[in-house]
Amino acid sequence: MTDTLPSPLSPQDCLIALMVAVSASDANIGTTELIKIQTAVNILPIFADFDIDRLSSISKTVFDLFDQEDGLDALFGLIRNGLPERLYETAYALSCDVAAADGTLEETELRLLEEIRYELNIDRLHAAAIERGARARHLI
């Protein structure tokens, strides 16, 4: 049996894949970002039935996709297929939290957040509120 992800990804898999993608987007996965992902998985109700052992296979899938030329497009294809629309803002909020976790936003993280907003069709006003909340939670 191989350690591959089923297609489509579960909604929880999709949320984690986006958080990992944001963390990996600047090629520097920080401890604070990893802790943010782990904490979200441990405390949020959406992850209540999630098998924590899947975290590594989801992360590997994201890293493998990032090594491919059209990997980001493939990732968003998986996300669109596995994430219900009712969780789009949740996905964006979790992505913003991971990006803000280390106290700095790199240009690559900002570009990926912009792409997530576009791909998930997040309203500008809602996106601004989500971003503001993430910034407020992570001020030092």
C-alpha cells in the first residue's frame, strides 16, 4: 500500500494543504508556522475526526506539487474538488493565520494569499476583515 492521498482530498486535507502551502511558499517553513498548523488541527472543530498521521502525507503532496511546473494550479484543482464552498473563508483565515504566525509576511506569502483569495473567490471586504483579524492575533 502506498502513502498517497485519495482523490479528491477531504475538506480537512484541503485546509491543511493550504496552510502547508502558505508555510512553504517562502521556502522557509518556520517553527511558529508549524505550531500554528498543529494548534489549528488540535483545537478547531473541523478537525475533530481528522487522523493526525495524515499531516505528513498531505505535506509531502504539497511539497511534491511545488516541485512541478504547474504544481500550484494542480494544488488549486485538488482544493476546488475537495473543499466545500462553505469552508472557503475558513481556508483563507487559516492561511492568513499561518502567514502571520512568524510576525513577517514575505512577498511570496502575500502572492500566494492573493492567489488563494482569487481561487476561492473571497470577497474583498471579507478578505480584508480576515486579514485584519489575523494581523491582530499575531501582533508582537
